[in-house]
Amino acid sequence: MRPRKHPKASTALAVIEPTNGSTEIALPEETVGRQKFYAAKSKSPRTIRAYQGWWRKFETWCDTNGRGSLPADVDTVTAFIMWMADGQVGAGGRGKGGKRWAEGYRVSIACLSVVVAALKFVHAAKGHPFPDKHPKFMAVWGGIRRDVASRRTTRKAAPLTAKQLRDVLDLQRPDVLREARDAALTALGVVATLRRSEITGLDWGALGEGEDDRRLGFVKEEDGMGLRVVLMRSKASQDQAQDIPIPDKHAPAIIRAIKHWVEFAGIEKGTPLFRGIPNQGQGDWRGTKRSGYVGVTWGGDLAERRGKPWRAQLCTNRQNKHLGFYTTPREAYEAVCAAKGIAPSDNPNHSAVLPDRIHIEMAGNIVKSVIKRWVVADRKKRGLKKLTTEELKAEVAKYSSHSMRAGGITSMAQAGVPVHQIKMVSRHKGDAMVGEYIRENDKVAASPMGKYAF
């Protein structure tokens, strides 16, 4: 008896009857799913998270004031934007969102632009029109921009220039793990004019595997040529890879700092380049003296004057046993190992590096750390009086993670590099944005008033 033949599964698409009388073929579920997948990729995960946060705030405000959030009319949208610009009266404490959610905090125009973009994005995703082209909205929005501009200057991070970078790299001790990382990160950020999301999203050698929303590119070695930074996507180029070569003959100190960090920390190919480091033996970003070894701490100014600034100690039963003072952190580490009865490791720092890439906010903390050491050392070198704690804090506050990118572009402009060549490194699409990085000191130096005199 012949086996019964089963009918083949139909691959035909279902036919639906639209109301207008024409016939259309319904798309397969797989195709619809891919549509949603690619639609979700139209914005970066960080942008989506920012939009979600501002939309939740808008919904909370609408519920409090008895207004509809979706769809929102022009009066609701303009009232919310005015409330944000006027200091968020009635917002209460900071809460989960930090200072931008606190009563009395007036957000910047750049931040308000993100709020408007978030509201518009949600309306478009749900198929509702957004009243950003309404005459009332345009009038109120234009008035807010003029009012904020008249009473608030735009804060620009001070640039970390090439000259400052050389001094910063000289101050970082290569045998201290955290300082080796800070030197490599700062050097790469300035020379390649990287944004903080780009520099924290880099892998070493090749692009890593697995899902990682923060992975943006990698740094690879090129035989006899130096290094090359490859950005698979960035803020200004979401759909096309970009690369920045770092020639060995032009930036040997930069390449040495990066390669030293990779070797010193044991960074493997295809893994995050810049990682977190535990605080044991490292201190935090405000500290100035760090050993890089567990059980080795700074002995203080008196110990430094005696020539043996590093203190070795063994922690037993929650008590620290003093083992003596030593000239170098390595000597102190070997004393700790002897007390433990173990052999010193040739690469003791490899196990001290965390596997995950550093958080994006850490880039700013690292810049502040190196700037703090540079300010103190520079004033001491020039014979100036020591700054108070508040004065030093105010000086360091002028810098941020953006100082690396601003410093790289400003340094090229100071050296007379043409704008089109600066754009090759900074990856700007227009000349106007490059001009924004020409700081006040450059405006004075290149002032056209120098062509005539009174």
C-alpha cells in the first residue's frame, strides 16, 4: 500500500479585500516583523532612551494638569515647553532624572530641542500629527529661544590642546594601571577628535562579537603605519563607516600610550579597549596618588620626602598589617606577595581590569582627573601659589569629556591646518560646525584688527 501523500504547505500569500474594491496581498508575518526591526534601528538606543525619559515626563505633566498627551494639541505642547523653560515650577525634587528634573532648573535650548524631538517622534510613531508647524507653536518656540539667548550664555568646555596633552601624558605614570588607561584614553580622544560615546564604544584589534548597543567601532594596528580608528557608526554617520588614521611618524607618543595600556592591562583582540578598574589600590578620580596594586597605598608627603612613598600592607581579619615603605609600587607589591606566601605575578594588573567597557560618564571623570593633576603641577612649575579647594574645583569644572574633541580641532586650527583637512579627522559635514570650535583665544590671535592699527 502506497503511503498517503500529504498536501504541500501552501506558500501563497493571503488575499484581502480592501474597502476600496481593489485586492492586495497581505505581507507575511516575517516581513512585518523585519519592518518593525529596521524601524527600531532608525534611532540609536541612547536616543530612544532619552526620548522615553522625556515622554514619561510629558505624560506626568499632562496627568497633573488634566491635559491629553496623545495626541497633544498646540496649547498643551507650548504650555509644557514654557513650563520647562521657566524652571519647572511644581516639579518637586530631583528624583530619578537628576538636576534636569528638579524644580527651578531651566533647561537649555539644546535640551528643549531634544524634548520637542521626543514628542514629535512619539506622535509620528503612533500615527498622529505634531503641531510643530502651527503658527502659535512657532511663535512661542521662537520667543523662548530669543529669551533664553538674552539671559543665558552657551557653556563651552575648555579645549584640551596638544600642548596641554603633552604635559598631561608626562604626568601619568606608566606603572600605575589607572593612569596608563587615562593617558591612552585622553591621547586617543584628542588626536582622533572623538566624542565620549565613540571613545567608550571602541574595541581593540577587531569588532567584538555579541550584542552590545554601545559598541561603535574598533582600533587596529597597521604594519608600519601606526593605528587606525574605525567607527562603524557615529552621531553624524549612522549608515556609513568612518576611519581616522593615526600615523606612527606623526603621533609616536599617542601610539606608545595606547599600546602600553593594551599590553599592561592585557586587552585581548575583539574586547572593549577601555575598561573599568576596581578602586583597590587605585583611588578615585579626585585622588592624586595611586599605586595600581592591591595592598599598596600612598604613604603621604612625609614618606615621599624620605624617598619611600609607597606603603605595603596586608589585610587580615579586616585589619591592615603594616609591611613597610618602599621606593616603587612594584617593590611594595612584591612585599605584599611575600607576606601572603605567593609568587609575584609578571602581569598583576591583568586580573585587576574589569571585563566590561567603561560607562560613558566616566570619560568626563577621566578628563577631570588628568586636568586636576596638570593644573596642580603646572602652577607648581611656574612658582604660583597653591589653589584653594574651591578654586581648584572651579578650574577643573571648565573641562569635560568634550574637551578632548574640542582640543583636537582647536589645536589643528591653531597650527594652520586647512578646514577641509580638519573635517577629514573631525568628520564634520559642513564648515560652520568646525568654526564653532575656534575658541576665543584663536579669535583674538586671528583677529582682522591686526591688519590695521589706531
